[in-house]
Amino acid sequence: MGKLDLKLYRGYVNDVELVVSGHVFQSWAPDKYRLDNKGIRHAVSIIHMFRIKPFPNAVVTLKFKNLEISTKTLNDGFFRFTVPFNEPLESGWHNYEVSCKLHNFGIVNVGEILKPFDSKLGIISDIDDTFLMSHSRSFFKKIYVLLFRNINNRKIFEDVVKHYKALSMAGQTNEVASNSFFFVSSSEWNLYEFIDSFARLHELPKAVIKLSDIKAGISDFLFTGRGTHKHKFVKIKEIISFYPHLQYVLLGDDSQSDPYIYEQISKIFPKNIKAVYIRKTTNSKTKVVSILNNIESLGVAVCYFKFSHQAIAHSKMIGVV
């Protein structure tokens, strides 16, 4: 049957429910390709990440503490366990295990699951052009940078790490504890390892990462990140509904739909949104300013900034950090 590969993503748990997810492939998983190749080799690695073969209807088994349960993958090889869970669990990161067996061949992988520390704050951030320079406005530039700039040559906005670390530690007195981070993007699951490795390289806070449906072909690759942004809205809504006792800081940019999505979220969760940060990727746009004014009228602190040091100053001013 050839290869069998299993990729797991960071999950999360509250006092009553647990969510973990991943993909099963009939080929190498996208994270098997090196991210530090140079030039054309890097381009080939990226293209291979989109030439994967998902495995539909494969049986996967989750083991976590006293829980053991099986399900099957969806048509695109994706699986998700959303299961009741009320065992006592310490705050922090915990390991879980998923196995997949086919005929006489099996594979087991270990992933991580987050039980948030006690806090009043959750942070939800976009990725492209919010902390990772991606040139989302320009189709050709975005594809060029993705193909020919390896992980060591991709750029992060100045002072982003400083801002995110301050948000991570805001209100925490215990050195081990931190506020929970979620990265939500229109990029596909194919790029999970790239995003996670980039975040680790720059020492951004450890986050649960939620991406868009996986792509399995070169034609799909050309439209990377250009799908509907509705999934971002759905995933942000899901996070806030899962941890409704938290207040949230939302970070994004004006290159795509973040202001519109954050406006909707602020309307739906009138008690949960503490602040909205939108990075300017071009000159101020009247439409964006109008949307942000409306968000502000809902009692949410708003910052439309070009440089992260401005966002940090705003966070200090409103007492978030």
C-alpha cells in the first residue's frame, strides 16, 4: 500500500470537553520536507507539501489519560475528536497519543493538548502580515516569498515578539503560567509545520494553531491562503465559545478580512472582547477606519497601528499589559 503517515496538531481541553485533530496520509506528511533548504530546493520542498495524498476513512485511535476512543478520517484525511472529558487535569501542556493501523502496518504519534492556566485573558492572532511578513496583497509576491525564502529568510515584524510575550504574561504572577494563545489563519494545514517552526524560531508564545482545509495538488497550491475567510470566523467563534469565561485580545491586519471578522465577533460576544489590534499594511483605509470605529462603539479598545511599538504602548495605556 506504500506509505502511511500521521500528523497531529495541538489540541485543547476545558472542564467538560476535549478537542484534538490531525491528518492521515498515504504519502509523506507535509512536515517531512525540510524548511531550511535554499533556492530551488526550498521551492521543491514547498511544492511537495502540497502534493500529498490524504487517506480517507482510516481508523484512528486516541489515548489520553483514562480515555481511549476511535473514529475515522474524513474524505480529506482530516480527523477530529470532540469528546466529553471531565477528569481532573493540571493546567499546562499534556501529551496525547493517536495511532492508525492498516493491515499489518501501524503508526503512532504523540501530540500536545492545552489545559489553560487560570487567567482572564486569551489571545487570538492572525498569522500572515500580522506577525509573519507574507505580502498577502500581492499574489505573485506572496507565492515568490513562499517558494524562495526559507524559514531562516522569512521576516517577522519588529517588536511583535515583545508585544506577544507581554500579552502572554499579562496578569500572571506564577512564572510557569501564561495566557493562552491561538493562531488562526486562512493558510492551509499543509503549512502547519512551517508556521509552528517559524513561531518557535522567533520565540513567540506557544499556541494552538488552527488552519484551513488541507490542499492536495499543485493547482490548489497556487491558491494558497486565498480561500474563503469564513473558516476563520467559525474557528474564532469556536475558541471563544469553548472558553467563555475569558476576555480576548484579537490581533490581525488590514490586508484581508480581519477587521470585518473581528467586527462580527465583537457583536456576537459583547462581553468577551477586550481589545482589537489591526496592523496597517498600506495607508489607512477609510473602510477599515469605519469598521474599527464601529467596534470601538461596542466598548472594545481598538488600535490601528503600523509598528508594534505603537501596539505595545496602547496595551500599556489600557492596562492589558
